[in-house]
Amino acid sequence: MKNILIAFICILFAKNAAAQKDSLAIDENDKYIYYQTVSEPNLNADTLYNRALYFFKTGNAKDKLKLTTADKAQGVLAGNGGFLVSKKSFVTTHEDGEITYTMRIEVKDGKYRYWFTDFVYVPYQRNRYNIYEPVPGITIPLEKADGKLDKRDIAEFQNRILLNSRRVGGVLRAYMLKVSALPKAEKKLNKISTKEW
């Protein structure tokens, strides 16, 4: 009986450790971060860099994730993105705000890592035309949202951030596994002179 109890406790700790690996954490700057390292032993840094660049250019809509930094010598790519969060009222749902973030990808021979950080909540309000738009001048970093937002809203935003980070990370992993498109070669047009024949 004692052995069964010890085995059960070990299984619970293993599940808890696995769950913590794929969740939001706090980094050394006291900011929320979603961090992943992926090993690709058969690929060199140049190939991984080109595939990550291809991901930034074609993997998401231009307004969802924009490339801001590309440094091939260092093997670093960074971009800014965002997604809308909605709130349910009695019958309908409406945009409650937007959460913006920074994504960073670093590549080396045989592995790459990526993380999402700098999560900022931008609240929305209804304007006089009944359209929801960002409230001017108000941005709330998620780390400092305790006194400014309800605890339920903070928990919901953290859950949405985790889901969005997993989704974008899954798209990145798919792009890192497939061959990126090579630039199309320009076709030379044959010029024909009608003056000489």
C-alpha cells in the first residue's frame, strides 16, 4: 500500500512538472514570458534562420505579427504582435481590448528557441458611432494589472495569452520543419529589334 501511495505521488509531481514546462512564467526582469527551446539536430543555423524569416513574412497576417528586427549574424529575429480579447454581455460579445506582445526567435546549429514577452493590455471603449476602439493613452502591462483589473479578467487574459502563444508557436514549429520557399528567379524578356532584320 505504501509503494502504491509513493508511486501515485510521484506521478502527480511528474504531471505538475510537465504542466509547468508549457505555461506562463516570470523571467529575470519580472515580466511574464512563454519560453520554448526546440532541438533540430539535422539543421544548421542558416537554414533555421531562413525558415524563421519565412515564418515572419508569411506565417501570420501582417497586422497580427510584424517583423521588427532581423540580424542574421547573431541569428536573432524579433517582432511585435497582438490579438483581440472579447467579453460576453447578455446576448452578444464585443471587443474588450487588445493584448500586444513581443516575440523573439534565436537560432543556433541544431536548435532554436523562441519566447513571447512584454504583454500589454490596451482596453477598448465604444465611440459615438458604436464602434469599439482603443482608449487613448491607457496601456496596462500584465505584470502591473493587479490593482487595475479584476482578478477574473487577469486570469482570463493569462489563459488567452497562453493559448495564443501555443498557437503561434505551433505555426512556427511547422514552418521550421518545412523547406522555405526560395526567391523566384526573374524571367528575362527577350528583346526583339524591329529595326534590324
